[in-house]
Amino acid sequence: MQRDSDQRETHTPDIQPASTTVTATALGSWPGTDPAEATRIIRGELGDPHLPFLVELPARGPGADALGRTAALLVDLAVDVQPHGWRLVPRPGKDHRRAVSLLGQDINALADVAGVEERPGKALKVSLRGPLSLAAGLYLHSGERALSDAGARRELLQSLAAGAADFVARVREAVPGADIIVQLDEPDIADVLGGTIPTASGYRTLRSVPASEVSSAWQQMIEALSGAGAAQTVLRLPEAARSGALRAGAQSPFALALGAGADGAALPAEGLTGRDWEGIAEAVEGGRSIWLGVLPVPGGDNGNTANTEPRQVKALVQDVLRPWSKIGLPATALPALRLTPAGDLADASPSSARRVLSRLTQTAEALTQVAAEG
């Protein structure tokens, strides 16, 4: 989609967003080790129309991390922990069983908390590591990354698609009647496409994975999740700066995600270029959802209040409206946005993480008012 500078100021497409409300969510990880307490906080802060999520508490150790948590879903494949990371093994051991148990605890805590709510909410988000980043993070018995082997990539994709479908079904049982929205995290995708993932030795890099294979893998995941009852699948993609790993002329992960049928994409706002915003405008005009990481993640409670106090609502609103209007999108299209932190919250203090959610919902409400005023 090409627009000259005049078009950017005057282009006002007739966009009818699916919602009239700008909403907020977070990306999954949360500080602490108590899933019930974390679930209560998240669901309290992100009540309708916002999007609460199944909590992920990496502070509990291996198996509670994003990679181990997703590996626990694999069907007919098992993993264990080695000094270099998670490794595929012939049969489940204590590491695999621990990851399965921790995920079960999180789902049970969700069911318990939601079960006593008067109004449990209309939707819930779950997060998974996407198939390409999963293959980049898991190691074969030989010690090399699973990404290095095309056969291993195919086997992982099939196993993950089956396990993710079962996961969605389990979560739907925990929160009956709620729409399940799946966030597929692909933090390594720019390096996967650009051929910059290091080998186990670190002396060279793995061959890039073709864009056609990436698109096909995402499409298979989206179809499996949809078939299991997921209402939407959104691809979470890395910051724009890492797209420098891509070869000149290569399709961006954002374009590949939308081409594969994703219902939207989660992108950090910082560093987005004019070309990125062109893609966002095209996605919004096509009825897709954009999850925009507008709020920098604060640090832990270390005595520095500058690290713990979130950016103010007025400033955040302007951070969104400035590029939004520049690209020619109307205010009435703002409900295509879902606001998120710029990154994960696991390293923030619990109080800072809670303030982040509060600030996001306040900003979403302010933008909803702007949209209503047209």
C-alpha cells in the first residue's frame, strides 16, 4: 500500500471496527509465584471490555518459563533441561513432568478464580511460543538446535499444533462461555528468516528458513487453533529494530503473519517506521486487530521511582494519535487497537505490574472517548 505525503494527511477510509472500544491486555508473564493471587489481580484489573489472560509466572523456575511451558504441550515429544537449555528427549522425565504440572496449576487457579466471579468476562487470552521460535529454542539430542533440521521442524509443528488444540480445549472448560484468544509469540522470527540464529557452537549461523515455510507453519497453527474453538489468533512479533536481520526486499514478519491468516499482530510501538505504520493502516482497513505495545515496562522496586511509575495517560494518548493521524487513519478506527505493555512484566515488581495494567486501561478509555468524538 503506497501513499504520498498529501494522502497521509487527507486519507479517511470508511472503516467499521468490530468494536467501539479500545481495549487493553498484557503479554502474559507476571511477577511472583502464586498463580491464584496473580489471576485475581489480572482479572480484577482487566475486566470487560479488556482482555485478561492465563498467567505465566517464570519466577517459579524451569517449566514455568515461556519455552518450557509450551514444550509441555507437545504431543508424543518430551523435553528435559540441560545446561544449554531445553532438549528434546525420547521420554518424559522430571523436568517435563514439572512443566506439565505447573501449567495444570495455572489452569486450575484460573478455573477457581473465574468460577466464583459473578460476571466471569467474555474473553480470555492464552500465550504460546510459536513454532519457529520453539524450534530455535529447543535442542536435539545431538546438541544442535531443532531449527537446523527440516524434519525436526515438521515434527515439532505437528506436535505443537495437536498440543495447542488440546490446550485451548482445556482452557475453554476452565472458563465456560469465554472466547479464547491465542497469542503466538515469535520473538526469534526475524533471526529465523534472516539466517542469524547461531549454531550450538556459536561459530556460525543456521541457514535461514524460507518465508513460505514460515507462512505455512503459521497457517497450520491458526487452523488447528480455530478448529479447537479459538476465537482469534494473534502473532506477537519482535521490535522493529530486530527486523534488520532480514535480507533486503524480504517480506516482514508482520506481512507474513497477516498473509497466513492471523487475526492480528502484537507489535512494540517504539521504533516503528513509516513503512511499519503503512502496514498497520492496511491491516486496520482490512479488519485486523493491532496490539500496540505503548507502555514501557518499569523496573523492579529498587528505590528509583522513575523505574516504577508508568508514563502518564495524556502522553500515551499522544504517542498513539500522532502516528495514527499522520498515516491518515480516522479516530473512529481506534477501536482496532488493543494496548499492551512494550514487553513482559515478569521482571517488574508486583505493584509496578499492577500499575501498568491500570494505566493501560485508563489510556484505552481515553482513546475510546477520542474515537466516540470522531
